[in-house]
Amino acid sequence: MATFSCTISFPIWCSSGREGNDPSKQNLNNIKINGTSNKTCTKVDSTLRQTSGVVTTFGSVASVVLNGHIDKQQVRQNIPTQKQFIDSHRLGVITEGGVGYQQTVVIRSYEVGPDKTATIESILNLLQETALNHVWMSGLLSNGFGATHGMMRNNLIWVVSRMHVQVDHYPIWGEVVEIDTWVGASGKNGMRRDWLIRSQASGVTFARATSTWVMMNEQTRRLSKMPEEVRAEISPWFIEKQAIEEDNPEKIVKLDSKATYVNSDLKPKRSDLDMNHHVNNVKYVGWMLETIPDEILEAHQLSSIILEYRRECGGSDIVQSLCEPDADGILQSGGQHDSYQVNLLNGFSLPSEIFQGSGLLGSFSRTMMPLKYTHLLQINGESKNEEIVRGRTTWKKKITSMPFPPC
């Protein structure tokens, strides 16, 4: 029989009054610790608990105890209401003078593809997770998907409007990586969030990313200005630092129905929906990559992706994915791209053609030039198609190993 077990170090009052029947709350006198009933009245004490150098806090009794009841969800999540500096559970620490965040992550088996390297979807999920954990550590997180207390009072949620990810190397299964993230201002009503992913073993930078976020009213689903109380919450965390400098961000053209590659029968699953009740933005990338030819996926790896988000996608929408290659990305008449492997010799990338007499210039032009594709996801409506997200991907030849910096 399952039991509810937790360590409680906040004040408890005995109550003799009649208690309500709210299933999400439980009388404090009847909380079970390790399967036993706790009938002892405890004197009011402090709300902080120190465990292995980590301060865990409920902030105040009022945030947990309401009319002699305890909110089970709050106990299970243990969302801090004060700034934390170390999180032993998530292996996260506050950095950048108290405003940045770094998390140590092990690449798991379900996060890699057939080549045993992390997929781009896994990397995007890690970016999302570390961003949420950063807000968690700040003490600003309310009961929303990264929303602060001020945002919840104004019925606001975060939505991403643009994201740019550059990948130099993909971590492998079992590898330990360190992910740094921080935030800054983006115009008057937006927020920028950046990331760096590095190998803990070598210090090599695997990937960098930048994104722009705006606020949307959860009820009206319309974009909103940033309320002053929200600005006061998050602006102390802003720093002037960029993982990717974008002085003139690339504009992505809109594709039409004449695109070279089209997939018109994409349907969201229930598992694709997030806590904001729309399709999670990471799913969009998977739909985009469905239109890339297998010949490209087998011999190349994604080195850059830019996403411009236009609107939400709901669970009942039918999605169409369009893809158009640049001139260098069109399949050759034989239906195959060159499949030469890129080997590393003393840390320098050399195509095998060099050893076959084709010459340095010819080999670089054929194997080293990146391939670029333009993408569009849109809702396939009966009367008109509505854009969900525009995308731009860049692909480079796969490499067989990754150079470590000299000792």
C-alpha cells in the first residue's frame, strides 16, 4: 500500500474545528509520515530547512498552510519562494554574480538517436528545462509554466517568438554536460534568454542558443505588454551578455504550396501538449525534420536552426510541413548526395577525397559546403492556411569523432 512520506519542518497547528473536504488539502493533524499518523501538536518554528548545504524553503507558512490545511501539490513540488543558490536534486547552481544559472546534466539513453548522440529535440528540451529551473531557483516561480507571481496575477504566460540554436558538436550517450543560461531585456516588452552547452570533460562548447520571449494573456490568447510589477520582478536578473550576437537577424521567407517537400497529414497527439494547453515548440522541430530527405539526414548533422513563431497550434489542428532547399541542397540526379566521411587527423577535418587525388579545392566544395533549407509549418485549414512557425536549417557533413583541446 502506497504511503505519503515527507520531511516537514514548518509550523503545525492543532485544529479542533470542522475541516472541509477539499481533496487537494489535508488536515495537518492527519498528515502521515512514513505511513504513520502524526497526532502531535508542534510549536510554531522557522520555515527554513538546511540539507546538505541546500536551503529548502516554503517562504512562509501562509504559502503552504491555508486554514489549517496543507496543499499536497506544494509539498510535492516544493517550489521555493525565496532565492536559492544550490539545488542538489537538479545539480544546479546560481552563477554570474547571483543572476545566472548552471546545471550539470548526463545525456540519457532516451535522449540519443541511432548514432548515440543527443538529438536536436533532446537539446531543445534541455534548454527548456534549464530555463524553467532557473526561474525555479529565483524564487519567482508561481504555479505556471515559468510564469512569475506577477504574471499569474495578470493572467499572463510566456510564449517564445524566436529561437536560434547553433550546434558545433553533439554530446554522446552518457556524457556529462554543463548548461549555462541567463536572461536579458529584449525591447520594451520582451525578454531574451541565452544558453551555452559545454562538455564537462573537455570544456569544448557543444552548442549555443538565444531566444526571445513575450507575454500572452492566457484567457484572450493575445500578446500583452509587460506590467510594471512583472518588470520589477525580472529586471534585476537581466544581464548584458549574448551567446549568439545577432545585430541583423536573418528574415525567413514564407514558402507556398509549390515547395519541393511537403507533408500534409501531421496531427498533434495528446502527449504533444504542454502545460499551456498548446503544442510544445520542441514538437515543431520534429515536424520540420520529417520533410528533410533521408539521404541528407544520414550523411549530415544539423548545425543551425532558426525558428520564428507566428501562432499557437492546438490539439485538434491538422498541420502541413513545407520545406524548400537552397540550390546546394537539391538532390543530385542520381538521387544521392556524396556520402564521403569526414575524418579527423590531428584535430583537422579532412575529407577522404583528399587522399583519393581529387584535390583540396574540389573536396571542400563537394563535402564541406553546408546545406540550407527553408521551412514552414502551417495549419491546414478548409478556407485558409495559418502560419505556425517559419524555420531555417543549416546542415554540415557528419564527423566521425570530436577533437579534444590539447593538454
